[in-house]
Amino acid sequence: MNAGTATRAATVRTWDTDMGKHHLAMFVLLAIATGGAVGCSSRTEAQAASQGGTTKTAAPAAPLAVPVARVVSQPLERSLPLPGDLIAYQDVAIHAKVQGFVERIDVDRGSVVPRGALLARIVAPELNAQIQEAEAKVQSADAQRLEAQAALTSEQSTFDRLKKASSTPGVVAGNDVEVAQQKVEAARAHVQAATRNVEATRQAARSLRDIETYLQVTAPFNGVVTERTAHVGSLVGPSSGSIVRLQQVSPLRLVTAIPEPYVAGVAIGQPIQFTVITFPGETFTGKLARPARALDLKTRTMAVEVDVPNGNGRLAPGMFAEVRWPARRAAASLVVPRTAVATTTERSFVIRVRDGVAEYVDVRRGATMGNNVEVFGDLHAGDQVAVRATDEIRAGTRVNPVQQSTP
């Protein structure tokens, strides 16, 4: 071994010796620190034991306080706002029954007319000619009847003389008597036919005279003329347009549609209140008169009609009305606070608290009444439900119910 190699070996041994000393010193310091901590801990426990104390553990959490309210059973009576329409009690378009020209028309839009009042007068020259022809036919038929009656009288006289003469044997042949009798029967038949013909022609003439009365168009009921479509000189008839439109506005009909859940509460004669935008702040009253007694399959509603007095004429057909329908259930309903019903994409439920344990009860919402809501489900009057339902209160969780005011 040369001198350089010996020197490097001596240096390596010196470095290894120094590292060993360093590791030993670190081990001694770690042991001292650990022992000190153990000692401190031992002293702390010893002091606690000497003072008669014990080591404390974590206490169990108290049940969650949940405000609850009782389920209330009560009759459901509330005012349900529904749209309605005021319409005329009677509404007709008046046409001419015969064809002719308007000679006179005494009413116009807005005219108030009593029943039987003259609305328009029509002239029909052809009708006058037809009436004269019919009367002439009556006279002709009556003349034929008189002629037949005279013939019957003559034949009857001849028959009577022959019959009287035949009582003397050999004066009149028996065949002549029979022939005379047959002529009497034929003449009597002619008289009967002529009499019927006279009656038929008289009926035809009377029918034309009745049609002549249609030339005067009168009001069929008390009402208001709401439309006039003819003027003097207009050609009118059964197939042409109407002359005027007449509406009865006292009383009026108020028509509204009742949702299916409230159909059971419909009672004829019950008062119904409503408002119209024409008279803000004013309430009108009518009486339920005619329920349809059948539901519309598309809307699941039943149309009802309310008779509305309108003697002063303030209300008018076509007005929109907001009906305050007295919604009633046939039986009492269960009511809970509106916030007690939780709704998710899968269900609607309330949280019932029974014996300090929360449980979910599926329900179906009904009518809303202010801060309360009607519910249907496996609930009973007096049950306690959480005032504010939330899925943070898990089913089966123990809770501390805090009673709140009932609905």
C-alpha cells in the first residue's frame, strides 16, 4: 500500500467514526424527549388521580328540537275565485217570416222595447194578390156547394114523388124508384164534397191572412235592441239576414265553470257573489239556478248558471265577472301548515312525530287557505307533524317535539 492509499483509508475511517457519534447523539436526544413526554403524561394522570378525578369521555348528542303542529279536522269553506261571463237571459235574431221590403222600422241599436212592441213593418204586394185569389176561390167553391145543394134538393123531390106514386100498383115501375134513389145519394155526395172544398179554400185564405200579420214584426219579450241590420227599403225574408237582434237583459245569466273537486257543494238557490271590472269595489249577488249536472271531459269542470237581477240595467251582457265561489267539501278536511308539506320530484310528504321518532307520511295536496293547506293521506286529527318539513330530518330519527300553534 502506498502512502496515498493509506491516507484515503484513514480519512474514511475518521468520517465513519464521526457519523456514528452523530447518530448516537440523535438517538439519545429522542429517547430523552420521549421519556419526558411520557413522564409528563404520567405526572398529569397521577395528579388527576391524587385529586380524586377521572378521565372525561364525550357525552351523547341531545335529540334535535323540532317545532310541531297538530293536524286539524275542519269543514273546508273558502271563497274560490273563478272567471265567469254575463250573458243575456234570452237572445234572439229576429227574421222576417215572409219575403218583402221593409216599409218602416221604429227601433235602433240600444232601443228598450216591451213585449209586443212593433219593431218593423214589411210590405209584400205578391201576398195581397195571393190573398185576393184565395178569397175568390172560396167564393167559387161556395157557389159550387150551393149548386150541388140545389141538385140534391131536386133529386130528393123527384124521389119522394116517385116513391109516393109507387104505393099505387101499376102507376110507377119499381126500377124508376130505385134509379131516383141512386140519384139522390149521388147528389148528396156532391154536396158533401163541395162543402169540404169550401172549407179547404177557406183554410187556405185564412192561412194567407195569418201570414199577412207577419208583415208586422213585433218584440217577443221585453228587451233591448243590440243590433240592427236592416233599413227602410231592405229586402228581407226567411232566408235573408236578421232585421234586428233582441236581448233580454233583466235578469242576466252568469255562467261559470266549477272544478270537479267542488261539484259536490253545488246547491240550487245558494247566493253567489261576484265583481266586474266596470264597477271596481262593488259586489253583486245572484242565485244559483241551473247546474249542468254533467262535466266537460276536456276541462273536468261543470258549467252552472246564476240568475242575476238587473232591473236598473247597470250590468250588460258580455261583461267579464270574477265569481267568489263558496267552495265546500261534503265532509271535514284535514289541515296542516303549508310549510309542513315537502315536495320532491318523487313524492309529497309530511314528517309525523310519534313517540319522539320522525316518520315520513305520503300525502296529496288539496286546497290552500292562507298559511294552511288541505292534505289527504294516512293522517288523523291530532297527529303531530313538523311545522317545516325537510329531508334533513331523516325517517327514524329521534327528535324533541316543540308544540306550536295549530292551524
